[in-house]
Amino acid sequence: MNYSMDKKAGRMMYCMSVSHKKASVNIRERFAFHEKEKTEFIERLMRKEAVTGVVVLCTCNRSEIYVSGTKHAIGELQREAADYKGIRLEELLKYLNIFSGESAIGHLFKVACGFDSMVLGEDEILGQAKEAYQISRDQGAVDYEMNVLFQRAFACAKRIKTDTNLSRTPLSVATLVANEVFRFEKEGGEKNVMVIGMTGKMGSTITKNILSKQGIWVTGTVRSHKSDLTVEAKGERVRVVDYRDRYQYMEEMDIVISATSGPHYTVTCEELSEQISPEKKRLFMDVAVPVDMDPEIGELDRLTLYNIDYFETLSKNNTEIKLKELDRANAIMEEELDGAIKEVVFHPYIKRMEGLRKAFAGKRLDTLLYEIRDHVPSEDLKVVLKTLDGLERWIKEE
Amino acid sequence: MNYSMDKKAGRMMYCMSVSHKKASVNIRERFAFHEKEKTEFIERLMRKEAVTGVVVLCTCNRSEIYVSGTKHAIGELQREAADYKGIRLEELLKYLNIFSGESAIGHLFKVACGFDSMVLGEDEILGQAKEAYQISRDQGAVDYEMNVLFQRAFACAKRIKTDTNLSRTPLSVATLVANEVFRFEKEGGEKNVMVIGMTGKMGSTITKNILSKQGIWVTGTVRSHKSDLTVEAKGERVRVVDYRDRYQYMEEMDIVISATSGPHYTVTCEELSEQISPEKKRLFMDVAVPVDMDPEIGELDRLTLYNIDYFETLSKNNTEIKLKELDRANAIMEEELDGAIKEVVFHPYIKRMEGLRKAFAGKRLDTLLYEIRDHVPSEDLKVVLKTLDGLERWIKEE
């Protein structure tokens, strides 16, 4: 049974979605809406009699348009979208997912909470959804129902973010390494980090991650014969040095990370112990396979060495945590979704209360219950009677 | 959700079934109950506190015991059955199907309507179920709920029998042939039927079928060299003659049926036309493959010839009719089943009406509805609101 109980109006929310799940990036681009286009398209749709609300949500992974209105609203939306974007309707339909009523509400909640994203639980989408909603609100293109649903979806996302560790449980080695850098305690604050193999895939991701926080300076090594390579992570806090000179910078480093794909040690115990003083606390992280760092350096005074096994164990543990957090997040979402559906289902009855009261005035409970028994199927009768049982308790507890 | 809404009592019907679906005939025999055993076993179970009703249904295809009572009733039943029959409980459980609550009610309806029988829609089971119910009723072992459910199951079976052609649509050639015999019109009434090949499988089934109605006399042929064969269908209305003498009896026959497995004609046109007078209306039915009767006899005056193709077409058409009738019968059963469930679900509330009325007295509809909204899940809220919509209409229509 769908949620639209308001039979006369028959209003419902719909969603038309072109997402990374069904369409490649160049298809998604054709459906993208710039700021000005959004405003224009919303205005255009709001002129249709069937439509009482429109929200256009565009990110690099999805173009979604939510409409609220009569059962004709979704048809109007598809025709207008095809027309506005100059795409044949048949072509458009190939890439679309259409959600109606409760499935549209469910989809909105999933999107807002980052459950429909490429990276599960990412929260960038929440900001984008809020912005999309605000644009429509400013144009007067959000009706009562949409307002309730979007606000509740945002509240749900916030609750999941606050109450679970879903977005705080990294699984990738690059993120785990960066977290170790952030967690490394140093008086004075500024941290010097060397990344050996900074131009590699792992090296550049780690560099990007650690530079996302202030107070970190990166010394990255490159092979001289590859010095023509573009260094992806540039910036005032990055210094590029020749791989061969790496040892001469080590004394000033708090943290050294090595992520090359070569077969040889990038750091040997013999050479390192000649270069660094034992007074300083240091963290060495080796994320290469085969290992880059001579395991013996872990024996040096005040030096901690983590190798790839350490991070893989961490990642595995985090996977378990993440799955548990995902269960908790799902439970929260179901609860919030149910509350949202109840609110929109119940809303039309607030206006009808007076009429209903008059209709039932003076009728005995027996009469009403026998009427119900004689008209509804057994499944519904059970729900009604169970509700009656509850009601008897709830009003006593008041 | 199960039907037992009477939380305090928590009463429900259960069924423990050993049927042709799960157990071979020698296993079923071990679970069979004779008349005296039934009475004894019912008495024994009724002494248990958990049990408020017992019906024991035994036929050659099934041994089923229905109990009504608390949730302990089914456990008591299994233990007592194992003990009474001297079977280890573990052994017993291997052959059992257990049905609880609504599935037990559904099973009872299926059984009573012949939907669970080896021959779909057969109605012998209805009489057996009524008898089983009556035995328990006489012993005071049928509680309110069981009484409602069994009576409604019987009414349902009767309605299916009256309103559909399920049990009146034969599929087997033997039954179709017999129906032609019954339908054959003859002044004076008594019909003479010859069955050529009476000792064969088809011949003996046909003979048995046609003798089930009065006023039919059978002349059956046997091969002299096989005269030591037992003629299954004996009786005062059966005369056995030598196959070689068949033509000399044909003049007195109204109907001749041939069902041998031989390669030769049992009736040739040449010989037949010498023996019979053309004044008499006659029906010849050839159900053999290859054909037994010379097709040319169909050209003889006042003689009608049906061959196996005729019956197979009839059977095929009947299969289609039977499937349609089965759909109709299923629809009737669903409706009746729903009504039965409603009655047992509603019953406890009749006694509670006064208390509920007092609990809700003076409460505004708004208050009650907000309480419901805040306590029940959205699926239930939708049912309650939909019921309220209906109620508004129904009381206007009164």
C-alpha cells in the first residue's frame, strides 16, 4: 500500500534519477543542470498544474529530480526534462530510474545518508542535497510534503553521522596512514613528513590525504631519471627532492613513509642509523609490498615501525566495525523513514478530523467494530484490533 | 501476524499431520486410530490443562490430529501421540507436518475441500472430516474456536461443490465412457452393455464404473484360453461370455465397448452388419490403441461410433474446464477462510467491548488518533486510516 492516503488530491512524491548506477559519466553530463538551468527548469515545471514541488539535485555522480504532485507529475517531469535537454524521450527513458511514493521517499533518505553513493556513507552528498533543497525553497517550489520529507531526510543523515561511526571508520591504507600522521604527537605542532615514492599511486594519495590538515610539511622523493613526471600533489607545503639524497633529509623528519614498487630497501638500518640522532621520537611507515624498509630499523631507539601487515589488520578490523555501524545506520534510517511516512500519511487527516468526529458522533463502539469486521479483510482486522489493544494501554499510561 | 489476538489466553489451533505427502502407507498405518482408540486418545488429551479441543481425522491417506489450546498444546499432543502409539518421539517427528494458527486453519480448509487429497477435489474426505468432528463433539472435545473453524470449513467445501464443477469434470477415459453409458437414452430404461476385453485394466475399470448405476447389465467377453483369469467385476448384473461368441450377443446390445490390447479388429463391419438389425439405436465405443473397431461400422444405420480420439479431446477440454473451476474454487476458499479467521479473531473482543467502551469514553477522536500515530509503525497507521475512511462511508450507507 502506498502512502498517499489523500485520495482526492492523490498527491505523491516521485523521483527521476540518472545516476552512476545506470549511466556512464558522459551520459550523466548530458543530464546535468547548471545553477541557472536549475532555476529555469524548476520555474517551468512549477507552471504545470500537476506539479506542486520540484527539487533538482546534481552532483558528479547523479542528476536527480524530485517532484511532488498528482499522478501526472512524473509524466510531465519526463516530458519537460527531455524537451529542456533536447533529448528524445525514448533515449531519456533508457538511463532513468523512476521512484514513486514510498520508494521515492526511501530513495531520498538513502541518497541523503550517503547510502547510494559510490563511497558508502560519504557525507559530501548531504551538503549538496541541502543546497538543492534550499534553491527550490527560495523559489517557493517546495510543498508541505516535500518540506517534511527533505527536512526529515537531512535530520536522519545527521543522526547517523552523530550516532554511528560509519563515516569515521576508514578502510583504505592511504587513509589509515594519514590518520597515523594526524595522531602523531609532537610538541610545537608542525610535523615534517617524508614520502618516499610520492609520485606513485599510493604515495600521491597519501600525500593528498595528509596535506588536508594544516601544520604538516611534506618532503617527497622522486627518481632523478623520472623527474619529468608531474608531481600531482604540489603546493607550498611540499618539497620535492631527489631520491638519492633522501638520507640527508631524514634527521629533520618526524615521520617517514615509503611506498615504492621497487624490489630493494629504500631505507636500510645501516645507513639510517648513521644519519639520525636517537633523541627524537620518529614514526616510520612502510606500506610497500615487498617491504621497502629494513625491519631492523624498528629496533632503533625511539623509532616506531609499522609495515603493511599492521595496516591490513587495521583495515580488516575496521571492515567489521563498519559493517556493524552500517547495521546501526540502517536501523536508524528505517526508523526515521517510518516516522516521515507517518507524518505525510497522517497530515490530510488533521483537516478531516472535524468531519470524522461528526460522522462517528453518537455511534457505539460495538456498531463501529462490527462494521469494520464485516467490511475489511482479516489482515486489516487484526491490525485494527491490535491497535485497539494498544490504544487502551496508551491512554491509561498518559 | 497470527490470528490469536486473545493475548491472555493465547489460544490457537494446531494440526499434526501424517499424510500421503510425507509418509508411505506402512508408516501411515502405524499412526492410524481405530474408533475406540480415537475416543480414548481424545479423552486422554482433554485431561491436559493446555488442551481445550481435539479432533482426530483418520483416512487411508492421512492421520491428522487437530488440537486447540495454549502454546503448550502442540507439545502435549506430540508427546501423548508418541506415548499412545509406542513410537519414539524422534521417530514420530520424522513423518510429521505441524501447522499452527492460521496455517492450521488453512490446512483444515484444504483438507475438507479435497485440495490436499491424492485426487484433487474428491469429496469422500468431507464426510470423513464431518464424522471425526462429530465424534469429538459428542465427547465435549470441541471448543468455541474449533467449532467455528470446522463448521466453516464444511460450509466452504459444500459451497465449492455446489458453485463449481470441480468434482463434476472427469478427466479419465474410463469415467468419460461410463458417462456416455449413463447419458445414452433408451425407452424402458434397462441398458445392455457389452465390454470386449472386460478383464483388462481399462475394461475392468469401465465395468466397475458403469455398474455403479442401476439398470445396466454387462456382458463381458474373455478369451477362452485365459478363462482361468479372475473377473474382477462380478455380480448379478454381469455375464461372462467367450470372446469367440461375441457376435451372437450383439443384437441384444444397446452399447458395445471395446478395450483390448490386440492388434486385430474385435468388431468388423462385415460380420457386425450380418448380426444386428438396423432398427435399433446403438452406441459403439472403441477406447483401444490401435483401434479395435472397424471405422466403417460408423456408417451403419442408427449406429454411433466413438473412438479414442473422441475421448481424448473430451478429456483435454475437461482439463481446461477443471483448471478454471479450480481457480474459482480457490477464490471461494480464500474468501471463506478469511471469514473464518475474522470470526475467531473478533470473538474475544465481544466480551471486552464494555471495557473498551469505558476506556475510550470521553476521549476525543483527535486524541486517540494522535496516540495511534505516535505508537504504531507506518504500515499499521495506513491500515487504521484506510479503515477510518471506509467506516465513514459504511455508516453513511446503513
